[in-house]
Amino acid sequence: MNAVAEIAGIVLGGLAAGTVLFIVSVGLSVTMGLMGFVNLAHGAFAMFGGYIIVLTMNRAQYGFPAALALGFFGTAALSVVLERFLYRRLYRAGELDQVLFTIGLIFIFIAGTTIVVGSEAQSLQLPPSLSGQLNLGIVHYRTYSIFLIVIGFLIALGIWLTFERTRIGGQIRATVDNRRMAESLGINVDRLFTITFAFGSGMAAIGGGLGAEFLGLDPQYPLAYLVYFLIAVSVGGLGSVIGVYYAALILGVLNFVLTLYMPKGGTIFIYALTILILLARPRGLSGGKEQ
Amino acid sequence: MTEVRLQTQALSRRFGALVAVRNIDFKLAAGARHALIGPNGAGKTTFINLLTGVLPPTRGRVLLGDRDITGLAQAERVKLGIARTFQINRLFRGLSVLENVCIAIAERVGAARSMFYPAGKRTDIIDEAMQLLQTLALADAARLRVSELPYGRQRLVELAIAIALRPTVLLLDEPAAGVPSAESHIILDAVERLPEDIAVLIIEHDMDVVFRFARRVTVMVGGALFAEGTPREIESNPQVREVYLGQAPYRAAHV
Amino acid sequence: MSVAASPADDAAAAAPIENPAARALMRRHRVHGWEALPWLAGIAFYFAFPDYLSFGCDLLVTILFALSLDLALGYAGIITLGHAAFFGAGAYAVGMLATYNIWTEPITGLLLAALVAGVIGFLSGMVLLRTRGLTLLMLTLCTMALLEQAANMAAAYTGGFDGLPSLPIGPVFGVFAFNPLYADTQYLFALSVLFVCFVFMRTLVYSAFGQSLTGIRENILRMHAIGSPVRRRVLICYTISAAMAGVAGGLWAQTNAYVNLSALGLDRAATVLIVLILGGYGRLYGAFIGAVVYLALEHFLAQIYPTAWQLGLGILLVFIALFARGGILGLAEALWRRYSGKLSRRLRAERAAP
């Protein structure tokens, strides 16, 4: 019983963390797949949204759903502005310029957050309905973690259905597959990219808010988790929702186990595994776009 | 029939379900002036990619003289004398025209291996590059960056790099593509002045160019060889006229 | 020939090649007078700022590290986020050999650092360099993180998070001892090491090999098509670059007399990238300019207004990426070209060649 509970606890905790990772990273995967833009600043949008969500709840006493909605739309709006005025100029530039530009953005976000809010970590006060324990039969586990896993699954399902069943999803898949071909078929790739960029940033914001409770939220957030976002996206495969979902969940569980049992340097196995996977499948587990 | 320089035997290449090149037996004679024509998507560029080793064939063989080069990498085939140009420029855009050619020559003569001898002291290389540029009327642009040249002259640099490799087989993929028609004669003149002993295979859409330049024409349709002969034979072949030459709008669109 | 030689070039007229482009190429590797400036400045710094010599050591190490990155990134176009892996390898090689009193002689110590880092560069490059783009970025990043975690895990040998303090570094040539309180010997040693490495790299980039590296950077597909063994060239370049980064790391460990995990983190990798791009990559002297500007700003701003420093740095990076891709040297060159635009077209054409 005890062992079962422990294993279940680890798996659930890992899945919850992986879910957050997925919600943050999925937008990055799609935008990178669409435009080949190396956007290291994606985590900055997650942080920005996370701050909106946490601050509106803690200081303005908004409810959780309202705060999440505000975080989503606020961050999406900001990302559209940045995309129109800055990102757009670098679509045809080399990776190096994109890397440099987005590292610059990260610094600006970090400094801006420190100046406006302060460098201390923010904590998320969960609503009472989510803060207890849930009886799952074999184990009792934190309601919030279960909530995250369910929400994450629904989001993954929703995005996947959007990709597979809707017109815009079809356009995104076509463009990820072959941008030139898509353009010649009359798909407005620029507009498509703006939309997915905004949506992806909004999702990152939600991820930032949902994860604030256990990932923490402080100005260093975009750098602290950068490697994890990138691993989820590159291992999952650019432009692949399902691939990123699996990669994020595996990464979440693996990280949970390793930090629990090998707090010193255990993450080495994550890096080793990532290297092996990328060497075997340079385009990630799900294949996806040829680079 | 003169000596065969390059030939393929039952050469095929598929991409998934699509057969881009189908069972091609092709011969390029030494010193040939041979044109490869066909509608868009006929597999002409794929065929060139198979000849140069950019792509491995799914089936079939490529022979250079008597030697089977099917398994050789691109770089090894270049060393054996196969050079090419690309339909879309592939140049060292940030470097000067002279450097573009020097890099190719240094690679050919094996100088590019030397790590501690200044490239500037290899006056033989620079000299040869300058002479080549002079024959192509590019000497006045030698010091300009390639990216600063008008597109037509960039196409000439593309040609210069290939010639600098002193190939015995030269594959030209639409050398005048993208060049305004007023300037295209510069490139075609250069192609016409290529040394006689080089076997030249040219992909070209402009039929006037083909009939002026080529002594032999091969027509490719749907990945397969469709017809081959002298320009006159091809021109008078009713089937070719039907699938290709007769399509007046097509021709107009590419001239 | 359609280009007339200018009267000032009479001397070269006797040479077989009379084109200014050819002359420029033939003279490019020659040493210019102004190239003495950085070294004179380096010596002047020693006398003018005796209180800042440990800062000076950091500066020299950063220049060397940025130079090593320039070889891989600026010349061969290998975009890596993990170059600190080699810096760290060199630093830990020197640090561990010294701590356990296996090897404390500084010059051979640096050679060992180069060897260790070079071997790691060669082995990792052999598998990683087949990839490009995001995959390569990720692989270099993960290789570095892997080494970092390995150093963290092997705390019994590496000191883990705390690192290895108070390294016993032997005297240079058995005579000039490192002074732990005053970095005068360290500074001159670092300056000499930088000079040797710079001469090596300068020779390399002006060779035909170096020229072929720029070809790979400018158009890798074309290099394949002219018969260049691209993969081998890139691997050689990456290995040399890694070895040089290892020397930089070893020098860092020697001049500071300690090693810790900060030697191989993302911070250091990102910083050296920023330094190089700030100065201008693919230009040899970009590393010098970038390191001086970055470290000077950091030194004076970061301590007083850390947040403002970060904000300013962020804005600067965005600005460079959007408007000044050649960095400070690129900007200077663009300005120079604009002003010289008033001169004749021929003169402008002459400067167009890098």
C-alpha cells in the first residue's frame, strides 16, 4: 500500500509538473514549427502572464478563472504588439540574430519585472475548492495536481482537435509541413503566425499562472526553465502538439523522480537522454518539420 | 558516336509514393552540348542531384567514364570532375567575387587543407581566379561583395565557381533563370564560350537558347525520358510538340 | 582590364596581378600597424591601473574565450549555446590537477587544459555537428548541462557546488610566482597567453583553411558542391575552438586560483556569446572590443544598478539584433563606408572586400 501510494504520488506529481510544462511549451512548438523562429523568450511570456494571474488574485482579489482569462488575453495582446513590431523583422534573419534578440527580450522582461514588482518570489493562493486532497481510491492526492492533469489533457485534446478538424488547424499543419507550398496555396502565413503566436503566448501565460504554485514565480523564471521548455519542444518535435505533450509529461515525471532521489546532479540523465533522442531523431520524437 | 563521359543505367529515385526519376538510361558524350528540357516538375533537377550525389538513387547506377560512381559522395564526384551550378544562386554572398572563385580553386588544388600558410601568398590561385574572372568580364567586380552585384552578374559568379573546378562534366541548372532577358545573353555567351572538351548538360526552358546552344536534346516528362535527338529532330517530333513545345502559354511564361 | 590602377599602387604594378581586388587579397594577412594597439593598451593597462589587474585578468580571459567562440561561430558559422562546456573542461582540468598536486606548472597546465577540452570538443563535435539549427543549439546546450551536472555529481573530486578554492599554481618558468593578493604576474602571464593564442588564430583565419571556413559559414551547400570535405573541416575547426576555450578556462582557473560550477553554466555561455556579438563576430578584433565594452559596463554598472544594467543590456541586445548585426565593429565599418561614399565609386569598391 505504501509503495503503491509512493509511486502513484511520484507519477501524479510528475504528470502535474509535465502538464504545466506542456501548457507553456505548446505555443513555442507551434510557432517555431511555423516560422522556424528560435524564440528563447517564450518563458518570458509565461512569466508575464503568471504575474498578471497571481497579482490580480492576490492583490485585486480576482477569482481564479477570471485571473487566468486576464492573464491569457493580457499576454496575448502584449505578444501581438511585440510580434508586429519586433519579431516580424527577424523572420528572415539567421538563428544567431534570433537567439540574441530573444535573450535581450528575456533580460528586459527580467529587469522590467524586478523594477515594477520586485525581485521577491510571488506565491499563488489556491482557491479553497482546489487546495485540499482528493481521494482517488488507492491514494489521497492533492486536488490541484489532479486538476492540472485533467485540465492539461483537455487542453491537449482541444488543441489537437483544432489542428485536425478546423480550417485554421489545417492551414497550420500545411504551413509547418511546407511553408512555401502553403504560401503558394494562398494561405496568409503572416496572419496565421500572428494568431498562433498570440495564442501560444496566451497559453504560456496560463501555464505560468497554473505552475506558479509549485514552480514558483520570480523574475528569473524565463531563464530558470528555459532549458526545459526547449527540451520539451525539441524532443517532442516542432509543430507537433501530441509530441510535445508526451515529451513534457515524460520530462515532468523524470525530473520529479530524479530531483527526489538524486538531488545532486540527477538531472544529468535528462540531458543525456535528450542528447540521445536528438541524435537518433534530430527532428524530435514525432518527426515534424525538416530543419 | 564519341566517347561517353557520363551515363546512367536504370536510374530511379522515389520520394515516398512519388517517383521523381524513373528508370533513366542516359548518356552524355565527351565534349557534348546537351540540353535537358521538360515541363516543370519533370524531375530534371532531381536528375542532376542524382548525377552529382546530392541525393542517392533508389535504384540504378551512375558511371563516369567506366567508373561506377553511384556510391560516391558529392565531394568525391567533384574531385573526379563533375561540377554544377544551381537553379537558385548558391554563393558566398558576404565575400568578394574574387574570394568566391579563390575558395573553389583552393579546394580543387588542395590548398584549403593548409592551415598556417597565408591564402594571400598563393598568388598562383589568385592569378588563376583573376584570369577566369577576366574571361567572364567580371574582373571589374572582383572586389565587390557578391551581394552587391545585380542578379545577372551573380549568375555569372555561379558559373565562374563551377568553371574554376576545371570539370570534365558541367551540369548547368537553368543558368539564366531569374535574369532579365536583356541581360541573359551575357550568361549564355559565357556558356557558349566554355572550353570544347567539357561535356555540358544544360537544363533550360528557353527554346531559343536550347536550339542555339545544344547539339543534342533530351526531353524528360513525368520523371522519365520521353525523347532524345538533335534539336531539329526534337522540334519536329509531333509527340514532343504535343506535350511540351506546343504549349504556347507555357513557353511564354518562361521566356 | 577595366579597372585602372591608382598612381599610389605603382609598386605593385610589376606583380603579375594588377587588379586591386587581387592585391587586397594578397595583402590581407599582412600585419597592419594599428594591430599593435591592443597589445600596447594591454601593457599600458598594467602600468596605469595596478589596482585593477585582477579585473584585467578577467578581461583577458574573456577576450580569449570570445576569440575561441569566434573561430567556431564567426568563421565556420557553428551556432552553439554550449561553448562554456569547453571553458569549464579546461578550468576543471587545471583546477583538479592543481588541487591534488598532480600538475601545477602553469604553461603545460594550459596545454593539458587545451588537450582535455579539445578531446571533448572532438568527440562531441563528431556526433553533434551533423545536425543544424535548433537541434544543434539544443545538443550543444545539453552537452554543457551534462558536464555541469557531472561536475556537480562528482563533488568528491570537483568540490561540487562550492568548487575548488585556493589552487596551488606553480611559478611561470619556475621563476615568476603568482601572487594571490596582487595579480601582476597573473596579468602579464594572461596577456602573453592571449597573444600567443591570437597569433595562432590570426594565422589560421587568413590561411586557405580559414578561407574555406568562411565559405562554410556563407554557404555550406555550395561548399559541398565544390568538393570540400565540409564535415571534416567543421570538426577540425570545432576542436581547435574547443581547445582554445579550454585554454581560456584554464587561464581563468589559474589567475583566480579557484574553479567552481560557474565555469560551465548557461550564464557563461550566454555571456561570451553576447560579448562576441556585441563586438562583432567573424572579425578577430570583435572579441577585444566586445569584452572591453561589456566588462567595463558590467564592472561599473552592475554593482551599482544591477537591474538597470540588465535592462540596458537587454535593450542593447535587441538593438544589435535588429539594427546592428555586425556589432560595434560592424557599425563602425558601416559608418566608415557611408562617409567614404562621398569618394569615388572605385574607392568604395575597394573597401567592399572584407
